Amino acid sequence: MQNNDKIYFIISGIRDGFKKSHLLCNNNIAEVIDYIDDRRQISNSAIDRFYTIEKTPNYTLATVFNPNTKDQVGRKAYVAISLFVKKDCIIKGGLLETLNHLMSYYESKQRNEAVNMFTEQMFEAEYENLSVEKANIKQIVNGKRQGYFIYEALNAINEHFDYPEINGYKIVYFLSANNTAVINELISYEEVKSFPQSILFQISDFNTIKYDLLINNESYATAGMLSVGNHLKVVAHQGDKITIVKKQNNLSKNINISFNGETIGVYSYFPEEKMQQVSGGISIPVGGGSINGPKQVDARKKKVDKILKIAILLLLVAIVVIVLNINGVFDPKVTQTPTGETQTPTGETQTPTGETQTPTGETQTPTVKTQTPTVKTQTPTVKTQTPTGKNTGTNNKTDAELALESEIKALEKKISLEKNATIKTSLREQLSKLKNKRP
């Protein structure tokens, strides 16, 4: 594991004939060692020292080149000294001046010798004035372009090495006006007049499962960049093409950033994503990039659930009413005597066994039997029985008239005790019919 606070060095170039060599280094970082290639062709075109800032996937390198050295047999050669740190760090303390000092130290110590004339520790002591600081998030993103920067005076490029930020580029050569011949060797390189400014912005509600972010048509590494609430922090540069792609249907939308530090919402580019399915198949809108979006969804979902529960309850009540009507609970033609027996308007009394008894006492079995509902209303009165059909002589009324009066009194009693308005209304109608039968 590498130390994030350490400044590494590597000395490379040509010292043994025409063979490129890593002359000395204080690390075994393969990513950097393998990256440093033979710059002999470029060095052969240079007159004096030149510099580079370069980015590998995980490191930032600052290098000084001396194109005017000799190998052990006196042939033209070059030496490059690189200092590098992890890409999320920067070197502070006068980096450009220190690189030139290290090259002068090498020349005075090594001269044309075939073996190293100093140790790693001796070389590290020559740049102990430098320190390492954590870089701004801007530094974490590497560019893809290649360029060269022409300067008149060395101090004109100090600012770029004090904070080695080459936005949008992976390598930039810094060449003096004397070294313009080097440009002929830099195929596919563009001249850099100034570096694009970094733009830091945030995308809210960015779900990495649903969306992909492209910068200049290349996928942007979102790992570790998401904060709480799926807010994605993004670093781009002026002129970058920024695109959000919806993975489900490969629909893409280009993003326009108005100012540094701006926050945009995914839903402003994909408004159809505002709809979220909830229980019952009802679609309700959710907050478009708002932090309160989930709370709004919960409140609306609870409201919908409440409405559904009320609707279900009303449906159950309606079903119960229908079933009771089918069973004759609200049939005004059927009444119940205080003893639980059912009595028809004609004065016939039905016993619990279903047999019908006439006023004369004869028992007949009716073809259709009327059963009482499951819920019976009974009063604590004494069962009323009709005479055997003989005239008692009271007021010279017939047995039928006495039975009718008895039934009317029983029904009036029942109405006075009944609390259900619907049943009471039905009983009153029945009472009215009975009274109309009086002679």
C-alpha cells in the first residue's frame, strides 16, 4: 500500500548507449514505471530544458527534461526527473524551482558516470522543502486531450506547477520559445492558450441503476461521488459535453450548466420519472428533485390508502343490507309476536315449528312457510293466545274481532319499544293496515 503523503521520484532517460533506462527511483509503482516511455525523439529536437505535467489513472507527475546530456561514450542523450503523488494530492512549496534544482544536482553528481553517484535518500533530501496537500475535488478528474504550452519566461508557467491543474488534458508539454521545434514531434497535440475552468455541479435524485452520466461521450466514474439522497457531485470543464442517459430505453439528454456550484434535478430532464406507482395501481406525482419528495409521496400514499379503506367499508355495508333484504328482515308483511312466533296480517299464528294455527285451533300445514330472520326482536310480555273460536260475550265481539284487537295492541307495544327507525316505519304501515280491517 502506497503512502498518500509521500512524494515519489523516478529518474529516467538514456545513459547506457541507446537503451532507455529507469536510472533511479524510490518506489516500485508499476503504473508509473510502465507509463514513462522513451522521449528520445522529442528531446533530440529540443535546445534547452522543457517540462511536462502528466496524469495517469491514479497519479499526477511533474517532470523536467534535460535534452543536452551525454551517455557514457559521449553520445547525445537525455535525462528526465519526475516527482509524483496520488492524483487526489498536490505538491506544494515551489515545485518548478525544485525540479530545476534536482536536475542541477543530478548533473553535478552524476556527470557521465555509468553507475549512480548518489542514493535514494540523498536525492530525497534535496526536495524535503516540498510538502503534500489534499487536492480539491477538481483534481480528481482526468482529461483526455494532449497539448503544449509555449512560454516566453519561466515564471509564466509557475502558476501551473504551483497547482498542477491541466483541466481537460492528460499531458501538456511546457516549451520555451527556443524549443518550438519540438512541436513537430508532438503529433495529435494541440496548442494550449489557457486551461478550461473547472465546473463543479450536483445532480439530485441520480440513481446509478437507472442512469449513466457521460462527459464528452465517455462514462463518468460515479463511484464514491454519491452523497446521501442520491446527490451526485460532478466535476467537468468549460466546453465539455455532459449527457445523462436513461438505461432502460437508452434515452439521452444533454445538460446545460449555467454556473459553478449549480444543482440540477434528474426529473427536470426526465419528467416522466415523476410518476411513481402506489397501491391500487394509482399513479401520483413525486417531488422533482426536492429533498422533501419522499415525504410528499408518503403523505399522498397514506391519503389514497385511507380513501380505499373507506370505499371498501362502504361496499361491505351495502352487501350486508342487500343480504338482509333478501332474507326478509325489512319485509313489512312479516311481523313477530312477543313470544317469537310469526303472525300474518290475517290473524294466523305461526309456531316455531312452521305449522300454522287458525283461531279455531285446527292445525294446517301451509304450502309456503314464512321464517323469521336470524335477528329476532322480542318483548318481555306474556304470550297472547286467541280463544278456541267461541264467543266470550265481551262487548258482543266475535273471536276474529278480539284477535284483531289483540294483534293491534301487540303491534302498538312493539312499535313503542322498537328503536330501529326503518323497522318502526314498516311496523307502523302494518299497524295502519290492521286498523283498516276493523268493522
